[in-house]
Amino acid sequence: MSTTLNRNQLIASAAGTLHVLEVLSDSNTALALGDVASATGRPKGTVHRMLATLVNTGFVAHDEATGRYRPTLKLWRLGVSAVRDLELTRVAVPALEALMDEAGETVHLAVLDPTGGIIYVSKVESPQSIRVQTRLGQLTPAWCTATGRALLAYHPEVAERVLAGKLVARTPRTVTDARRIRTLLADVADKGYAVTRAENHPEMSGIAAPVRDHTGDVIAACGLGIPAFRMDRALVERSIPLVLRASAEISRLLGNLPVKGRNSHGR
């Protein structure tokens, strides 16, 4: 076997192993070998070797009793070290905490993933007993969430790629018509904020606004995650200015200064 072939096989194996790790990380529960193989589209034997590698290197734990696999805190440590170095997450904390104090709901800071989804990179949980539950590092659809739409509205090339795919309803209220979503994104770009009601999860709603860097580019979205039963018109109207103020403050801390003649949304 040639050296070039071995190198190519190593690259493919590494990519496959990372895919397995992503599948495990995106799941809310431990997964069996068959579940992972099905999710990755790879043969069980191949996936078993990849899982064995991850177990032996400490990134995945294997429960001998159930036969299921789950990520370990070693993976979390890598993610935390990467997020810790992001200027965005450092400067955003005071504004996120202030927003939670004012609104009383869980606050999220999300960024757009190359896949077209969003990733939560920071959050401040509401002290209320019933609150939105999310995980840092969780990959979530952008097209049916408030933080996602607050990002897609300013990244039309990503939005078109996402909307060209199959949009599967996640709840009875999910908007799946691509033309209607384009209209909603245009509305977000016009108003400077997004509002969703139980589209990604039947019990969760949200309000979000874009965060800009010093160049004016939208690099994140700041928003509230609100239990659907609490999201009435009065709460929405009270919360929108709070979300806009928080996103503007984070943008200011990132060097995005208001320009005379440009509205408060940075457009």
C-alpha cells in the first residue's frame, strides 16, 4: 500500500471520527452503536473502531451495562478553552446579565455555524422555576428560531443555502414555506429584531436582535428564550426594547459605534 494512500485513509478516518463525535455531542442522551452508525451513514464495524478510538483517548465514555456511548468532559474542556478566547463572549457577559435581570428570562448569545445552524456560545439562565432549557455548544436550526433569523437576515447567502434544503416542521407552528421565511427575514432586517413563537420547540419562543462587530458585520445574535405559555403580547412589547438595547451595547463594546444618519439597528 502506498504512502499516499495511507495518508488519504488517515484523513478520511479522522473526518469520520469527528463526525461520530458531532453526532454524540448533538444528542441529548447516550447513543447505542446502531444509533451512531445510522446517524453517520457508516458501517457498524467502521463506527465501532472510531468509537473505540474515542473511548481510548478519553473523549467518549462507554457504558458496559447498556452498551451506549456519550461524550466526556474532556471534550467540554476543549470547547470551553476555545470559547474563553473569543472576544465576543468576554465582552458580552455584562450586557447578557443585565438583560436577564431586566427581562427575567433566559438570555442567549448565538453565532452562525457554517452548516447554516446556530450555536449557543453564552447564556444567562432565568431564576424562574419554569424556563427555557438549552445547552452551550448546542447546534440548533437557524431558520425557525429567533436568534437564527436574527443572523440569517443579514447573511443572505447562508439563508438561501438553508432554504434550498428540505424544511421539516418541528412543531405545529413551524413555518416551512421558504417564500414566507424570506419575507420574515426581510422583516427582521427592516425592524432589527426577530420574534418566534413555538416554531423550533412547542414550549419555547424567543426574541432576538443582531450583534455587530467594529466593521458593522453581524457576527452574533442576542436574545431571550421564553416559555411559550408566558409569551403574550405585553411581554413581547416590553422585551423588544430590552433585547435591542442589549444587542446594541454588545455591539458598542465590540467597537460598533453609532453613525449619524444610520438607524439604531446599524443599517
